[in-house]
Amino acid sequence: MVKVGFLGAGFINNVHADILLRQEDVRISAVVDTDGERAAALAARTGAKVFPSLQPLLESGLDAVFIAPPNVLHAEMALAALAAGVHVFCEKPMATSLDDARRVREAAAASGVIYQLGFNRRFAPTYRFLKGLIESGELTPRWAHIKMNRGELEKPSWVADASVSGGFLHESTIHLLDMACWLFGEAQEVVCRAAQGCHDQLDEFAAIISFASGVTATLCSSAHATWLFPFERLEVFGDHAAAVAEEMERVTYCPGLGRAAVTHDQAQLPMPEKWGYVEEDGLFLRAVAGEIPPAVSAEDGYRAEELVEACYRAARTGQAVRLPL
């Protein structure tokens, strides 16, 4: 029996709770959140005990924790859990600074327990299909375009505060920066322009990212562009071939000139499956059981944070930034 605790009782940990409640070998036994009512509500439907703070929760005999408070707390909580010998599933981002990301990476490597990051897009069927095309050699990427428009920075309320979120790129956009590395390999150079639009921070970004594989990707992301479908879109271009993913709803692939395009539609799947949460949680539990390594490692999380930092540096300086930093 794997005893699990939740650090944070907001939307995403409630999604994880729904998935874990269906696992016979998992017991949700602890929860902590600064919002007492929210913690009590999650505890009531899972049978967990509410703890007043992090340290007593970590000392309660847990095997693993799911970390999903505001971004600025992720690194601190992960470091405490790793030091206590507790397996960690941490929602993105792993940290809100490169220094903290480095500390988590080093602690995870030395801990002897599992650290897995919540980049759920990697496990969404739409993106899995696209990854399969590339891995099989059916589609060899040459160029790509990545678009993510967020509708607002209002829900949850803290995402508009860069001192808490780490800045806009640490929100939804980091998912697609990680996606780019997952699909195309190691990033080598970033050119980026940014502006302040509707919020008290940089909230509009346009970037060109070059990869060691030879792929070049353009990125456009705005924090105030409505939720017009698809709020995220990924286009990958090969030699007379292309694939287009629209959110996690569907992916269309055309294998060549004069060939029919085929669309794989995932719209009818339940959200936790369509968005990859079921798969990533299952893989985390297998990692905790010692069957497999973590599906998204601390090194993966560090590379995503490094790419975020490179975008901010390039935007501030107006100069190309080489990676690794």
C-alpha cells in the first residue's frame, strides 16, 4: 500500500485524487493547504487527515507526496520531501529560478527516492501520436511552430503575481517549451522578444528556438488572448509532410504530396485521460514501486527551467542566448 499526501488542495491535486482513488494499492492519507476549507473538502472525500503544515505531514509515515501549491513553493517543498526520503510528484515548474532548479536536481540525484515532474502533455494521446511519428522516422522534423494563448491571468488568483508564479512563462507556456525539447531534443540557442500588455509583467512572447537536431521552432505565447480554440497548437513540418496538433483534442498528419491527411480525434476521451494525467500518475506509481525510472526526471525539469530562463534573458538583453546556461 502506497501512502500518499497532497501538498495543496486546488484543482490539479483534486484531479490526481480522483485518479488515485481508483487504485487499490494507494491510500490518500494526508493533505495540507493554507485554505482550511479547501483542505477539509479534499480530506473529506479521500479519507485523508488534514495537517497544519508541511513538516508534520512529512513525518506522518508517507511514501509519496503530490506537490501542487503556488509555483514559488515547489522547490522548497520538494527539497523538504526529498530530504525526508519521501517520493515526489511535483507539478510544473520544478522551481521559479534556475538556481533553485539546480538545487532540486542535485537533491533528487542524491536522495535515493523518486522525483517526477508533472509535464502531463507528454502523456496525452495526441502528443504521444506525434512523438511516435518522429521516433519511427515517418516524420522527420525540419521546422515547427508552437502557439499558446492563455485567456487571462485570473484563475487561480496568484498567477498574475510574478513573484508567486515565477512569471508568465512558468505557467501554461512551460508545458510547450518542455514539449519542444521532448520532441526535438536539446535546445541550443534562443532569440526572444517580449512585451508587457495587460498585466504587471512581461505577458507577450515571440521566440525562435534552435535545436541541436537541426530543427528550428518559432514560439508565440500571450497571457491575454482569450481561450479561442485551440489555445495551444503545434505544427511540425518535414519534407513534404506535416503534422498539426490542436490542444489535446486532435492531431492531423499528412505524409506527403498528393496523400490523404488523417486526423486522430481524442475529443470524446475523459479529460484526465485525454490530458495525460491518468498515464503520468500510473507511471509515477510504477516508479515508486521500483519498476521503472521516473517518466519525467529532474533533469527534464531543469532543462525546461533553463529554456524559460533563456527566453527571459534574450527578451531582456535583445541578444541571442546560447544553451546550456
